[in-house]
Amino acid sequence: MIQFFNTLSGEKEPFAPLVPGEVKLYTCGPTVYDFSHIGNLRAYVFEDLLKRFLQFRGFRVAHVMNITDVDDKTIRGANAQSVSLNEYTKPYIEAFFKDLNVLNISPADHYPRATEHIAEMVRIIKALLEKGIAYRTDASIYFSIAKFPGYGKLSKINLDQLRSTKRVESDEYEKESAQDFALWKAPKEGEPYWDTEIGPGRPGWHIECSAMSSKFLGPTFDIHCGGVDNIFPHHENEIAQSETYFGKPVVNYWLHCHHLIVNGEKMSKSKGNYFTLRDLVQKRQVKPMALRFLLLSTHYRKVLNFTFEALEQAEAAWQRIKDFLYELEHHAFPSGKNSDSQKLLEETNDRFVEGLSDDLNISVALTALFELIKKTNVLIKDGKICADDAKDTVSFVYSLDRVFALLPSKKDMDLADELRPKIQEREQARKERNFKRADEIRKELLEAGIILEDTKDGVRWKILEKRG
Ligand code: AMP
Ligand code: ZN
């Protein structure tokens, strides 16, 4: 049995998707006004763990992640640079996909963009107006939370004490005030807007996710994820909009990951206490898989305190897994099979599955893996590992890695951007028969961990794995 902690009920619940064997998953994506920071990436790594584990357990997962490319922040950024919204968000969208790739986060099936789903949002807002749940004020349209009896059920706010008679136009606000929120914002001087049948304007943030989740996954789907900061107001408002529109519950399991913090504070752009992946990789030579290990290794509902010391420990742990595989792949073992080793693999598998089935208890799963390493090393020392055991253990670790996704050697890794032009420069040097320069570049690349092979189909490259 798999169970997940559902924010809605406040309890762990057995997981059963609407359609047996298939999971419909929606995860809140980036607001593309800047590069993602590693706090955002913690949320995406958690969602990746969830998805990969469900796939490991045999579910087919349909995954949708939205891209918020119109909101107060993207508009502010575009105006500051005097460019269109699209021009402004494009590099951040590209950087976002690159970050996912660098961290081995498997891609979603769809990445719908808010600006491409205005019609779907307008349809819902129009229906909410017709139902009398939404109202117009100053050419904007607001949702009346007093008319949705379930308001507050996700975030557990006490409406009697907190309900404010005010309205709020901004998309983000604190739990201390439950207010009518904007579904559609009237055009303002210098801001982009759409001419639609509900009037000119632009959507609020919350309506985006109601429109895009239902378009791609249907009115009711299985799992909705985000960080805990999304619970209120974003997800609370999403429930209010979608349940009013569809007249039924829309999400069965709400899963939220806790924050990545630095010195006791949530990592965020507004506080300035953040690191981006590119900063860590380029300026501090952090290995992406060490960061993935760090982000994965704390249970998703616990706060994770980011330190460079913790990152070093994560790298050492990750290296231990790779060294273990190297040893098993390169040591000469006697032929045959040993029951001790086979039994150990079975036990490890059971603990791994049991751990992650219990609300993604990653500590149990990682402990199982590291105990396998420790115990197998003892067996090796005692001469109790045979060639078949070594082979089975390697395959087994790779099978677990379908969930952890920490072993980049099995993946067709993308070359770091700064190395690509080098390869082209070398090609050019070879064409010009400047073999001295070509050789110099080959050496430089080798130092950076890239091996080049000249084949009749052109140049091929391989990442050189650091061994021991
Ligand atoms: P945003 O781009 O701000 O809309 O956030 C994208 C995702 O990152 C959302 O799921 C947020 O809840 C999540 N997030 C933002 N900051 C953090 C943080 N410090 N730790 C973990 N998740 C975060
Ligand atoms: Zn969302």
C-alpha cells in the first residue's frame, strides 16, 4: 500500500488513483520573471521523486506543469527593460528547462503557458459571473469568498476571525487576511492586456492553474503539488474557483513540500538569500548530482536548511554510491552466485519500497541503499561475492536509481554550455588542418572531464566519470 500525507485532510491516506494504474499529476511551475533558485528546485525535485516512485510502482503518470508567464512580476520586468512580455520571459523559460535537465528532473508531458490559455480562463470567469459568485468592480472581476462555503478547508484558516471585507488585487498575500481576490484585472497604463468577452484585462494568478489543470487533466484529477507557500492563498483560491465552476471536488490528494531555508529564513528572491543552480555550478563548481542528492535526502515535509557543509556531505554520499558500483564493475570475482548477497538484495528492495510507499520516506530508502553498500563491502572482504552477485547488485542499484536519478553515467547528459563552442572551435581547427590547436582543445576538454572521439559520422563526446 502507498500512502501520502494529504494537506486537505491533514492525514496520511492510502493512495488510490481515479483510474487504476494511472495517475494524473499537476504541479505548480515557475513564474518566469527570473532564474529559478534552488528553493524552487527543491519543490521540483520532490515532485520528480514522487513521479518517479509512482512510475517505479508501475503507474502511468500524466504530468502537467504550468508556466506563469504573465503576472505582476513578469510585467514589471518587461516594462523595466522596455520589451514585450514574451521577449522578457523567453530566456527564463529556456533557463528553467535547462535547470531541470541538469538536475535529472524528468520532463512533464505538458508545460502550458498562461498567456496561451486566456480563452480557457475567460470561460471559467464568465461562468463564475453568471453563477453570481464573481462580481465586477472598477472593470476588474473578483471572486466572492463568502459565497464559497468550503473556503479555508485546505489552509485551515479560521474564516470567522479573518474574513476581511476588503478586496485584494495582488496575487500573493498573507494568511492573516482572507479576502476576495482578483480573477481578472482591468488594464492599466503600460500593461499588456487581452480583449475578451468579459472585457479587456489580464488574468489573476490563481485562475491560470484552475484553467490549465482542467484543460489537460480533466475536472477531477489525482494529485496536485507545490511548496507550502502555495497552500494559501494560491491553492485555496484554486479550489474555490474550480469547485464552484465544476460543482464537485477537483483534486483528491494535495501534497506540499516544505521550504528550503538559509539561516532560518525561507530562500526567496525577495529576501535576496538565494542561490541559483548556475551560480553554484559555474562559480562554486558544485556538482549538480550532489545538489540533487541534498535536495532529495531530507523528507519533503521537513524544512531543509541549506549549507555548503551539507552539500559537501551530499557529494561524499553520492560519490560513495559511484565508487561502490565501480568496485563491483571492475573487481575480479569468482564465478557463481552467493545466497547471502542475493538475500541482501531482496531485503534492500523491500525496505526501499516500504520506505517510499510510506509518504515518500526517503531516509528509510537511502538507509537501505547505504546499508546494502556497507554489507556488500563486508561480503567482498570475506570473499563471499561472486561474479553473478556483483552483476545483480549493479543492476539492482541502477533499478533503484530509476527513482533517485543520481547516476548521470546512464543518462545522455547535455554538455555544459561553455564546452560546446570549444568542440566547434576544435572542429574548425581540424578543418583548417591546425592540428596543434585541435590537440590543445582536446586536452582542455579532457581536463574538464569530456572525452572526444572522432568517428566517420563526426565528433562524439563522452563524460568522463570521476572514479575513486
Ligand atoms: P514560483 O516561481 O515562486 O511560483 O515558485 C515555484 C515553486 O517553488 C512553487 O511550488 C513554490 O511553492 C516553490 N518554492 C518557492 N520557494 C521555495 C523554497 N524556499 N523552498 C521550497 N520550495 C519553494
Ligand atoms: Zn499554480
